[in-house]
Amino acid sequence: MQRATVNDVELAYVDQGTGPVVLLVHGFPLDHTMWRSQIDALAERCRVLAPDLRGFGRSGPVDEQTTVIGMDPFADDLAGLLDEAGVREPIVLCGLSMGGYIALAFLRRHAARLGGLILCDTRATADTADGIAARRQTAQRVLDEGPGFLAETMPSKLFAPATLQERPELVDAIRDVILHTDRRTIAAASLGMGQRMDSTDLLPTAPCPALVLVGQEDVLSPPAEMRALADALPQAQFVEIPGGGHLAPLENPEAVNRAILSFVSSLALPAPADGPGR
């Protein structure tokens, strides 16, 4: 993995392949490995950047004084990472779940850097009052107990039932990532998600084409909600992923990779700057 210091935090990231830049942003409370089935496949035709967000995975820890990480700082980290990686041309930004919230914050703050937007298993609306309360409860409990309870309870919401029954290796891998994520990072990101802006009014202003992907069996971001999100975007394709839950890129990577590569190839992106990925 490569490393870059961005906004006083050391970010670890994969930089692989050459061609149009696709930036993959992971969900909560995971790391770049949730994209492992996409990185090699996309890198055959694209330059793929897949970071661990601040505090997650192999990136540097959050400051001990940090109690909340909002979606805007995450988005600004991504912009800084592009600078450090020498990316000047418009990119395709792909975010899942919390990564989708960050992608929408990036759209709000750095729209000129986007040549395409991919939103996976996420939502544009802000949390309800009950949702905010649940985020706060999660944050406090993880600080008190550690992430073990999340490792046990989250997979049933993240995966389709067939995945839970037939592919225990995927479930165990996600549990392991959650267990090894710093409790302060989980708490700060949970609170940050609860404070995020409603992006519904932002969607019609998106200046670039978009692809909206959702697992057909996603219970956290159901297909009907994702279709409404796609309908609100001025230039959007909508694709349901068979057999996928909230982590469709892991559950049906072939379908996800086909959709992403087809979308990227349809974009009129300028030629990438000199300097291949590693």
C-alpha cells in the first residue's frame, strides 16, 4: 500500500492500474478490503485508488481529542489524497453506504473534480431523530465495550440471507475487520454520520453522470429508496445487483464490476495525466 500525509493524517491507500481514475470509498466500520473483488478487475482498464479513511484500516489513528468525524473532513481528505497522488483530471468517485455519504459531501465541496459519480447501497436523506439517537448509542457503547457487539450484530444487516448461510468466509472477513477497527474511530464516525447534511436537494444539481447500484436484498438501503435517489439525479443509470445485500460488491462482484466498467467506459473523460498507478 502507498502512504500519504493529508490534512495531518497519514492515509494508506491502494494505487493500481492505469487509465481513468476510479476512487473507491469504503463503508462503516470497514476498510479498503471490502473492495478487494473490484480492485484487480477495475485496474485492468482504470487507475484504481482505494484508501483506508482516516482512523480506519492501516491509516493513521484519529487524534485522541477527536470525538466526531463529519463527512466533510472525510471528503476533504479524499481531495487531498488526489493531490498527493498527482491526480489532476476528473475522477469517478464510488462510495458505498457511509462512503456514499462521503461521496455526496465530495459532490458538494469538490464537484469540479468529478467526471462521474457511483453511489452504492446508500441514501441521500439525513438521519431521523431516532436514527441520530441510535448513532449516539452505538458510539457510547463501542467506547464502553469495544467493537465486538458490532462484529456480531452487523453482518445480519449487511449481507443477504443466502450469503450468511452459504459464504461464511465473507462474513468472517467482515467481522474480523470490524473487530480490528479502533473504537474511537467507530464512535467518531458514527456520530459524524448522525450529523450529516440532507443531500436530497443536492442531487438535481449533480454536474456529472451517475450510476446508482443496490443489492436486490439490501434491507438498509432498499432498492425502492435507491431508485428514487437515481430518479432525482439528472444523468443517472440504476442497476440492481442480484443476490446482493448491503455489501453487494462483495456478494456479487461480477455484476458490480460489469456495471462499473460499463459506466466508466461510457464517460467522456479526458486522458489521464502522466504517471501510472502502482
